[in-house]
Amino acid sequence: MSAYMLDSVDVTDAVLHSSSIPMPDSGQGEFDWVSGAVHVIDDLRLDPVDHLVYSCVKDHTGRAVRPGLDATYWLLKEASNRWRMFDDKVMTDSVATESMTVVLRPGFINALQAYSPVGAAMRIVYEDAPGGAVLRDETISLQEPPVDWYDWAFGQIRPLENVLFKDLVPYPNAQITVTVTAGPDNPVGLGKLLVGDLIPLVDENDAAGPGGVGDGPTAEPISHSYVDIDRWGNTRIEDGASSTDLRFTLLMPTVNADYVLQVTRRRLNKPTSWILSDRPGFRGLNSYGLGAVTVKYGTTRSEASGYVKGMI
């Protein structure tokens, strides 16, 4: 199996060209902050500069300092609904009803990945420039295919946990439109949307010599729930999020060992999508989190032991 990591670009105002999610989104309790207005405790207001939602912690009136710069009166709550799919928190979803569309102009990219998509289908339209030639128009179902006839007839519908579109041809002014749809009045959402450079780490078809993921890579689901015991001994489980840790070995000709060390070190302190296989049936060998490798050099063959502390 070949392995990749996605060196994603930061999505800024310059990259996010448009979105069908309003900002502020009053349906999510968001309202614009107004300079000099009256604000009371628990008011939620959207900072016009950083796209973050703040909660009022002290009654006030007449202040002209925006919430992001006024910690005495405002406490950061979360990103706005439009920006949650791009923020640095992985368990905050951008949500809508029936459909959502975002248009990105990220420059040179070759891949797009979505985590925790909610809906019936997802479509991407990739153009070489805004209004230019359509290079890719693809729609996929957001449901896992059945494993056998019994699962097809009686099994529960299982949503895809992540979606990867690769082999996009890079263009400097590329535009990509992402649309998630569902039935009438049904929810849609995206937990994390990434675009960037999908970097091959090891390739089973490498001309320099066979490489790939060694036998026995592991994916370990981690629960972040905890047991709460009060002073009378009553016990309950406080639900938390979950994530997946990966442990693996990458095999390669030694001529590629420096390359693997360098590209993984570049993302050492940045959450990254690690893809140990994009083959059907191996979707579990995919996680978003902090990863690192230890490279053991050999005369002709080398290997890298890797670990990813998952955040999703």
C-alpha cells in the first residue's frame, strides 16, 4: 500500500471566495457585534474581523472595542458557522439544511479532503480558473457501500467518515466548488474541509525500488468520554468526542529516506491528514492529527516507524 500526507493550505478570506452559509447565521444564534451598543451577559456576537463568536461576560454599553480585543467583557465561544469547517478545532461542524456550497480559490492544489460529512451526496467542480474549463466534476454518495447482500437488505446506513478527492491537476488560479446535499429538511454538514498538496510518502510502485506500508498497521479508536463519580458514589459517563490513533511502518529504498524525514518534519507541529491507504476497505487507516516518524537507515533499504495522535 502507498501512503500519503496532505499538506493543507490555510483557508483565509482570500481563499474562501463564497459560501451559502450566511454570516452571521441567526439560525445558529449568531448576531453582528455593534460598536457602542448595549450588551448583557450571555449575548453572542460575531466579531467582524476574526469571524469568531464571543459571549458577553459583563454587562456594558458604549464600548467601541471589538470582542476579539476586549477580553474584559467578552469570552471566545467558537468560530462562526461558516468558518467552523476551517477552524483549528476539529469537533465543530459547519451545518445547514438540505444543502451547503462553498467556493474556494486556493491556488496550486492537487487534492481535497472532507472529514465528518453529513448528507446524502457531495459534489466537487474543479476549474482551472474562475469561470474557466471544468477539469473535474464528480459526485459521490456519503454512505458506506454494503459489505454483502444481508447488509444491503437489513444493515444500518453507515455514513462515510471522510472523503478524499485526489489527482487534481494544479493550476495557479484554480477554483473548486464543494456542495453537500440531502433530502428536504434534512441536515447537511462538514466537520473539516482541507485542500492542499497530497504528498506521497512511500509508493509501492516506486521506480527507485518497491516501498509501501509494512504489514500490520493499526488504527485505534480513542474515546474522550470520562467516568464521573460524585461524593455519594453515583457513577455516570460524560460523553466526549472520539478520535483514531495510527501506528505504522513505512518501507522504502534508502535513497528516499531523507525525503520522508524532511516532508514529515515540515508538518511536525501541525495537524495533518495521514492516509496509509486509499484502497477500498482500508478507510480506517486514515486519521487527522499530529504525527511523526522515526527513520531507521539501512545500506539499501530503510524503514520509518510512525505514530499519529488522532484528533478526529
